[in-house]
Amino acid sequence: MVTIKEIAERSGVSIATVSKIINGKDKHISEETRRRVKDVLRDTGYVSNAIARGLKIRKTFTLGYVLPDITNPFFAGLARGIEDLARDRDYSVIMCNTDNDPEIEERSIKLFKSHKVDGILCSNIVSSNIGERGVQYYRDLLGDIPTVFLDHVGLESDVTRFGYVQVDSLNAIYKGTKALLDAGCKRVACITASQMESCMRINGYYAALEEAGIARDNRIVYVNDFSLETGTVGIRKIMENDPTIDGLMCGNDMIAVGAMGYLNKIGVRIPEQIKIVGIDNIPISEHVTPKLTTVAQPIYEMGWEAANMLVNYIEDGIPLFTKTFEAHLIERETLKLQNVN
């Protein structure tokens, strides 16, 4: 079996350098040196004994990621960023889907604890678990496991206990709603989700209306979850309440695509009769007809940053913190007809 000493000799570096790279302590080592050592590790078939290493330093080099639905492109994008960072730092990732079920969420976190993961990442935590218990619920459930929440607000009163990576959701939906109003819409409806993070989104919708001097009308607001079905059911109910709407702000792109499908089915022209804006900029948004205007979130970067924050805490004790990304409008055909030359 090849030894670390032999790896060091073949790479032209010290044993300490090889050890740092193997153990993910290589942030002060140049990319060229890191690549050279990793090439030798791969070519020689060297495999670090992760179990023995973990027992020695009381780490499993494993992260847990709890999310609602890996088939949703938004969460898949977050997962990709998490996995890429984890792989680069020699960590593995266990994922659990909750299907927005609070019992499954709780079981998933307990499963991670039983596997002694070094840290947990949590997306879109189930709102029914917040309530009056708030931060204390997660304090009790997570114990002393470092945790980073993605795309979630509401627990910031305990920023020293948890980390957060999120987009300014209120501003994102404000930008989308304002774009609809600026495009000439007079009756802008909203379809979004009931999760706590989404409540911030709908507040952005209300803020844009208030700024334009437009009163709230709950008849043209529908709230359920972030799914195609929500878009389909939501726009049908809204149209039944008020067929004169001329704009639709959606809490995510999946909702928007669902709403577009229904509107196309009943013969409503987009954007001539109803203009639509979504949030996320998932891949399908550019491939539907007409192409979907959306407020883009840096999805991959959010996943990468969350995992990086968590591993930096695990490895070097760098305090967890809150990082907020900005979203930006990508104007496509559902807002304005594009000129075709």
C-alpha cells in the first residue's frame, strides 16, 4: 500500500502538505500544488482510511441535506452546488426529501444525527414546525449540530446558532410585480406558497401594489405550495373570481409554468391579455412558449456558499453568519412581445 510519504516524494512536496490536502485543510495551498498532489493520489490509487481518520478526530466527513423535493429544479440546483463544494473538500452528502411533511423532516434530521453527520443543511423548512416554538424547536431538534438554512428567513434572531444563505425574497417579488405594473398592468394577481419564506415574497407583492396606490384584493391572490399544480389551480380560481386580471406574479417558475399551461388551454394570449413573471430562472423558463420572464436567483452559488460556510465552521471554527444574495429581473416574452427581425 502506497504511503503518504511516497505520495509526498512523487509530488515534490512535504508530508504535511499532502496531509493537509487529504484532510481538506488546504485553503492556503496553491491550486497548482493541490492539483498535482490530487493527480498523484488518483494515479497511485491511494485511498485515505476515512473511518479510521474519523474515529481519530471524531468526524465522519459527512453532511446531511434535508429538502422538500429533489425533482424540483430549484432544489436540484442547490444540491448541485452543495455536492460540488463537498466533493472539493472531501466530504460526502446524505440527502433526504421531506415532501413538505413535518414528520418526515423531523425523522430526517434525527436520521442525520444517528449517522453523526458533521453538519446539516436545511432547505424550505416546514412552516408548521415554526409556530410559537420558533427557534427553540430547532435548538431542541438539532442539538449541537452546526446547521445552515438555505433560502429561508424567520430564525435570524439566533444568527450565532445557525447560518443562513438566502435571496432577498421580498425584493425579488417586488421587482417582478413592479415590472408588471411598469409594463402597463392594472390588475396584477399573485400565486405563491404558504411556507414561511414565501410569506416574505408576498409582502414584496403587496409593497409594489401599495407603492402604485393599488389596494389589496384577496380574491386575486392564491396561496398553496411551489408546484405546477398550484399554478394551474390558482389561476383557474383567480380567473373565476376576476377574469379582468392583466398581470400575474408567481412565487416561483414552476407555479408560472402551471398557470401558463392553463391559460394556453383556455385560449388566453400571453402577454397580450395577461403578462406573467416568475421567480428562480430554472432551465425550463427559457424553453416554454412564450419564454418566461423571471426574477433570477443564483441557485448554484447559494448551495455552494451554504456548504462552504458549513465546512469552514466544521474545519476551522469560522462563525456561521447570514449571507443574502440579490435577485435580478430577466425580461423575456411573457412580459413584452419581443421584436422578431
